[in-house]
Amino acid sequence: MKRLYIVCACLCWAMSAGAASTAAPMTATQATAENTLIEQVTKDQAAHDWAGAESALKQLTAMNPGRWQYSQALGDAQFNQGKYLEAVDSYTTALEGAAKDKLKDKTRQAMAAIYTNQGNSYLKLKRIPEAEAAYSKAAALSDNPGLAYFNLCATYYNQGDTANALTACDKAIAADPKKADAYFIKGSVLMGNATVEAGGKTTFPPGTAEALQMYMKLAPNGGHAADVKAMLDFIQGTPPK
């Protein structure tokens, strides 16, 4: 079974020390120091200097713990360095802060992205149940849950849990009909559910060829194109019922 890559959720952040916050008002000196660190983080992120970004973000979270966006960005910097356990903790802190945000409609999508990346961290740690739980929470919060459902689909598929993989794939496809890899997993799972009758005839579940054909339509030069073509050739070479 070919492993599928999990996809990260990206959410740009832009904060200034003068923005609204639940924390106590800062002095001009404190605001200047905070903005200087924000500028440093922005530069480090652009340069993919994740260690530098982590250092500045740790200072920011200490200076203004009420800004959950700092903890979110800290988790991202840690994830990009392979510090997955630290990232989980930072994402947890971010989620706790975001849940208290009065602008819940505005922060809901941010929470979905945080849960997605926390799920990715758990996956790297091989803590599959926690990853599945995080992805499920992301899907429940997101206005566009296709990414979270696809990550669930890929996680289940990589673990050999084909029944749950198929369910998650269908949800991913319903949310994002152009997600080619979701069709690949669905078609692969259905191929694996084929039955061979006494006479040697192979019967494929309904929708098998259609899922694989949709992958080829969306990603004719995709990473799984050769495998999908081979599967379709095999199906087409099977005698009809």
C-alpha cells in the first residue's frame, strides 16, 4: 500500500502590538518591543529560519500570553524543526486562547487550521488516535473541511483501516470534489475490496473505475497516475458480468 502524505493547513498571521487584546494595555516601550519582535518573526519565517522564529515567538508569548496567535505561530516554527511534541503543546495553548476569543466566528477557521497542524504533529509522533481526533475537530470547525477529511482519509489508509478511509474519502470528495488524491485512495480501497469468484472472474465494487477515472481527469500527470492507469487497465481487462 503506497503511503499518502498528510497536508498542512496554512493560515497567515499578522499582528501588531497595538491591536485589540484581552491583556492589560501596554506602555509605548512594551508595544515597541513587541512590534520589533513581530518584525523579526516575519523575517525569520520568510527566510525559513524556524529556530530564529521560535526564539522570537517564545519571547512574544512570554510578553503577551493573551495573544493565542503567537502560540499558533510558535507551534508552526517548532513543527518545521521536527519538534513535534513541543508543537503539540504550543497548539494546545493556542486553542485554549482561541476558544476564549470573543470573535468566535472570526477565529473558528484559525482553530480548524490549528487542529489540522496539531493532528499532523500527533501523526509524526505516531499517536494515531490523537491525530484522528484533532483532524475530526478541524473538520467540524472548518467552513471548508475537505483538507481535514482528506488527512483523516490518508491517515486511515496508511494505517490499513480501509473502512474508515473510504468514509473519510467520501466526505473529503463531497467537501472538495477536485481533491485528486482522495479519488486515488477511494479507488485503491475499492480495488482492494474486489472479489474473485469460483470461475476466476473478478468483481469490483460499484464506483471503483469511476473514482480512478476521476483521478486521471484531475491529475493526469499526478504522482499516482501510473498506478491508476495500471489499475484501470486491469479493470478494463476483466470480463464483464
